[in-house]
Amino acid sequence: MAQQDFTKGNIFKQLLVFSTPIMLTNFLQVSYQFIDSLWVGNLLGADALGAVAVSGTVIFTVLSFIIGINNAALTILSQQKGGDHEEGLKRYLNAFTVIQTIMSVALGIAGFLLAERILAFMGTPAGMAEGAASYLQINFIGILFLFGYNFIGTVLRALGDSISPLYFVLIAVVLNAILDPLFISVYQLGIDGAAYATILSQGFAFMIGMIFILRKKLAPFSVPSWPHKEEAALIFKLGIPSGLQMTVISAGVMAIMSVVTSFGGDVVAGFGAAQRIDSIIMLPAMALGTAVNSMAGQNIGKNQWERVHQIALYGVVYNLGIMFIIAFGTVLFAEHGVRLFIQDKESVKYGTDYLKIIAFFYPLLGINFILNGVVRASGAMFQVLVLNIISFWILRYPLTFIFSKLMGDKGIAAGMGISFAISSVIAFMYYRIGKWDKQIIFGEEK
């Protein structure tokens, strides 16, 4: 597939063309959990859906460090691409492959062994604990597959190709949609069947993706070799704070889930259904954040700072336009969306109220994705880490906890929404007055 050069050409057109396949890819990735939840909620009931929601939060938390390393990969590889450093691109690609493989295996083993303890720490309701633990452990078995095809997508996007990753994820989703009802209902594996369907489909997509990339030579992969010291040092220098960014985010999500679980099974199930809708709502903003990271990274690699700031501007404007449209649709169709997953009256009511309260705060959260994506492209990973700590641990979790005490279960949405607004202001202030554009990650003046 064609790889785009973002250091020249019409920025808005490039952003539109490049981000659209990423949105579709993200939509397909979310549909893993969406399809699992759809079948689990309708075939196995509200408790089983809650178990998937709780364990899904833990999966994201444990995988988040690898996701963060992928963000570092996007920055390093896109700057190498923009600066036309072909040999450097090949060397760093090899280094990321080796390091991430080791990390994913280690996290998979640790997660499998600690699954029950983590769920107990979160206060998972007794009726959901057993199913959540089993679902969680099976997913940890397949963590290497999830890592693999996500990493492939990151590499190709850094090189300006957002189309190929879409095909690989599509294969996985179609296979998952076929295997889910087969394993859950026909073979009567219950919630475990949903987990098995997911890891098998991801494994197949990873295998097909690697074969396709190597045959078409879409990226300069080579036989893995132990990375050089300077390559590993830079990866850890950027990757550790980048990984911690995602860990902070996902741990914050898990902390918020502990607030949700304190209100009992009906709220947990309703929140779980709402979060499935929520994950779809945020796809455009997340895709734009990834797109501007790659686009800005190539231009930073070529010292074209005026284009970097233009990319940020177009990204914010595009985000606000599309996210406000989505917010209106969310308010109108919230109950219908929640009822796709659950039918329990109290759970549906809570999920619907949650979405209606928080809908118009999502465009503000999207600003964070855009501006942090541009800042991250410069290599300012520690600074973004600090911004995420402020967003989740100084604002989102405390405000959610406080408002839940003041307003009951409706306070969860109110506290989260207000934190979105405040954190977007902080992100903008740092983008304007911070020194993120002074980063030097390859020992050369920019």
C-alpha cells in the first residue's frame, strides 16, 4: 500500500485521508469487546456482561505499558522516516520488535498468575468474580497475538500507511464474529468462549499480517537480532514514560471502576454497557491523536515546525466538529445503544443517564488526544506523562469519587465530565507555553 510523505502537501486533506482508515481500524478493534459484550449480555445475562466489563478494564491496564511503547515507536520511527534515515529506521524497528516481544510475554505470565488477586482488589461483585477471572486469564494467554498485530499497525502508520492495518484487523473481527456465538452457545463454553474466540482471531490476524508485510516488503523487518545499546537506551528513555502514560490512564480507569462497583451490580452492568458505547464515541478523537502523532513526527524529523503547528490546529478543529455531531447523536439514541447489550430495567436506566450527562464533554476530551499526540511526536514523553497524571489522578478520579458521594451514581458521569473540561484547558496551556518543541531525541539540533 502507498505510504504518505507528510512533510509536504495539503495538511487537511492528508489528515482526513490518513485518519479515516485509523478510525475504521479502531472501530474494528473496539468491536472485539463490542461483539463479545453483545453476545455475552444477551445470551448469558447482566452479571456475565459486568464480568466482561470489569476484566476488560484489567486487560487494558496490563496491556497499557505495551501500548505506550507503541506510542514511542510511532514517534521514533516517524521521525526516522521524515528525516530519510533508512538504516536508522531498520535498526530501531528491529530493536522495538525484540524488546516488545520480551515485555509482552512477561506481562502475559504475570497477568495470568495475578488475575484473581487483581479482581479481588477491585472489589468485583461476587456474582461476577469467577467469570471475570476466567475471561481475564484466557485473554492473557493470547497477549502476544494482541501485541503483534497492534505493533504491525503502529509501524505502518509511522511510515504513512494507515490502510494495510485496517485489512489485518478486519480479518480478526470477521473471524471473531463467527467464533463468538459458536463457542459461547453451540459449544456451551459461556464467557470463556468469548475469550477463546478473541485470542484465536487475533492470532490468525497476526500471522496473516506478518506474512503479507514480509512478502510485500511494506516495512524493513529483518531477522531479529539483539539491539545495540544506544537504540535500547533511547527506546527505554522514551518508552518507559510513554508506557507509564498509558498505565496511569488505565490504572485511573480501574480506580474509577472501583467507584462504580461500590454501587452494586445494576450500576456495574449499566456502566459496562455505557462504556461500550463510550469506546465507540471516542474513536474519531483517538484516531486523530494517532494521525497527528505520525504526521507531526515526520515533520519534526525534517525540522518543519510551522507545519507541525498547522497539523495541531487542523486536528483540534476537525475533532470539535465531528465530536459535537456525535454528542448530539448520543443524547438522542443513548437508550437504544444501551439496550443492545442489556435489558435489565435498572441497568439500562443508569447506562442511559450516564451517556446523556457526559456526551457533550467528549469533544473537550478529544482536545487532549490531539494536543498530546503532537507533543508526544516531539519525544516529550515525560511531559505527557505528567499531563496524564494530572488528568486522571488529580482531576478525574478525585472528582468522580467526590461527585459520587454528593450525587449518588449520577455523580460518576458528572465528575468525569468536569475533569474532561479542566484537563483540556491544561493540555492547551502546556501546548502553548511548554518547551516540548525543544526536545532532542537523536542527539542532533532540530
